[in-house]
Amino acid sequence: MEDINRCDSWALSFFVSAEQARELFERIRKNSKNIHKKMGDSLARGEIAKSDGLCGEVDAEGHFSLHEYETARLDEKFVTFESLI
């Protein structure tokens, strides 16, 4: 495994839009019915600030990774708004 992929394995996953997150989830779920047990089953909404951590580049599917700082309080900034299953 390349170092960049190994590092991203420790990151949190985010999407630019809920629509992009839904599309990828449904595409994966077609081949893996229990993917929600590994990835989660809901969407949350919030804003990330530079003080929260280091973000990777946004890919073609609207996905990016966040390596949050120890001081980040993402639990106070995000709220669940939709179930995917």
C-alpha cells in the first residue's frame, strides 16, 4: 500500500454535497448490501474550518479527506440530517 493511501485510511471522509455522498453510497451498496455497517448509515451537515485539520484535494466524485487536529470539535459542528437506509 502506498504511503498516501495508508495515510488516507486514517482520515475522515467528506463530500462537497449530500447528493454526491448519496450517489457513491448507493453505487457501493449495489455490490455490498451491508456497507452501512462499515461506512455508517447517515449523512451529517456542517462546516470545516482551517483550524479543524488538513483537508485533501476534492476528487471527481466530490470526496475529500480530513485529518483532524486533536483540538478539533467536529461533534459540535455537525448534525445528522438524513438516513441512507
